[in-house]
Amino acid sequence: MENPVLAEVTRGNTVESRHRGAAIVIDADGAVVFSAGDVERPVFPRSAVKSIQGLPLIESGAADRYGLTEPELALAISSHSGEPEHAQTAIGMLRKAGREAGCLECGAHWPTNEKVARALAKSGAEPTALNNNCSGKHAGFVCLSCALDEDPAGYVKADHAVQQAVRGALEAVTGAAHTAEHRGTDGCSIPSYAIPLRALALGFARMGTGHGFGPERAKAAARFRAAAAAHPFMVAGTDRFDTRLMGLLGARAFTKTGAEGVYCAALPELGYGIALKCDDGAGRAAEVALAALIARFLPMDDASAAAFVPLREAVLKNWNGIEVGRVRAPAG
């Protein structure tokens, strides 16, 4: 079964490239609203599920014990650009638990924001784990470990209490077994489990509505959604897709990118969850495919719809700033 085209790239009036993949929209009862391609094939959601991975941080009482703020909760579920505010917020979270950056086990990489990376290099400094796009999530893991009275050392390992709690949340929310057979290692060194897109979409429908959750889990999911809606910059960064989309729609949509062309979203007022995966791992294709699905199902007034167009149809420019094409969902 060949997956359908989720996004196409034009140059002039001609389609130059096509990105195939699968996508599904589902409600919190598991009823399929829309489906295209093979949505049963296991895929690694990667960073798309950070809000689910973060549930134990709130449910354990760690977030309240350490007085984590809304921006800090937003960072805990982020894939941020490594900008100064992101790094400062991550170290602030750690210090509330009596820890420093040296306990982070996500590894270091240059900020993905090019301007910030250039400024850091110009200063002669080297990137640290705080610049890692996952430092907020890992700071949350350290806070959880401390609140559980567990040694944070090795918190990235599958058998650590932190990752056991995370795996339990993932299984409960998505309904899919997260087994060693389908386990890999994420870029930030924690376990990542391949599960079907159908299960991912169901998990996001539940995260958006609290349907099927106990009271504490429903409150935790709502806190993360509220934090992301109020502080979308902390979830991603300057001019990033998630920041732009949630900045426009606020609490009407919770979106989260994952690596290798994965994207997930919750549309709380409709009770829908969305999950998609581009076969070739293209992030640019996943963004416009997600935006097209949101625009298809979420009612918008004229002003919002007009502001949403650049998200559904990304303009491509050459080095002279001349528009040369678009990335868009295919017609029909």
C-alpha cells in the first residue's frame, strides 16, 4: 500500500517534489473522522509525545512541590530553539529541585535558532545541555526523580523509575503497548517506542478533552494545554511553526512536532486528536499537512483564516528574497 501525497512543493506553476505519508483524525471515543494511508504501521512519535511524557511531573506532585510556573511547564513539553530564555528557564527549573545543569543527560548541541547559535559562537562559548532542544523535558525528569526521592543519575535509562512512570503514562493515554520489541533510543537518549498513528491520535484526543482520564490526569493535561496556549514561545521558539500556530489559535489547538516528519495535535473544542507521519521525514511537509487538516476541521472567522494561510501554504524564497514556490497540501 503506497501512502498518499500529504504535501507537494512547487516551483513556479509546476510541482517539483511530493511528500507521501499517512494521517488520521480521531475522536476521544476512538471513532475515525479522517484517515489516509497506513495508520496502523508503528512509527516513532519522538518529541511529539512530550506532553504525555510530562504527565507524571504534575501527577506526582513534583510540579507543585517545586513551584513550577506556567512558562516552566510549557518548557517541560517543548522542543525549543535553545534561545537564552529557554536555557535560563531550564536552569531555573533545575535549581528549584536543588540541582544544576551538570545533571542533565540529554547531551549538548548548538541552538537550532541560527542567530542565537552565531552569537554563542562569536562569544567564544560552547553550547551546553541547556541549549539542547529537550533540556526542558529533561529538567522536568530531574524534578520528577527528586520528588520521587530517586537518584537522578541514569534517569534516561528504561529501567529508571522516571522512565517507568513515563512509559506507564504513554501506554495508558495511547492504549498501545510500549514494549522492548518496539523500543529505540531517542536523540536525547531516553527510550522511544514505535506505535501506530491511530494510537497517537487517540492519545491526543484524550489529552485535549480528558475523556477517559481520572480527575488528576485530566487536570494535568489541561495544565499543559493552558501553559502551551499562554506561552507558545516556550514550546518552540522564534518564528517556529508551533509558536506561530498556537500564538494564532491559542487554546483552540495544541500542536507538537516530532522528529522525522511526525506531527500531532489536539483540537479540544471538537474533541479530535490528529497524528501524521511523512514517509521521508520531511518536517516542512508535516507542518503544512497538519495545518491543512486543522483548517479543514476547525471553524475560523475570516481574520483567523487569512492569518492561517501562511501556515497552510509556506512560501519558498531564493537567496535574493524572490518567491520561487510553495509547500502546500495537494488539492482535493
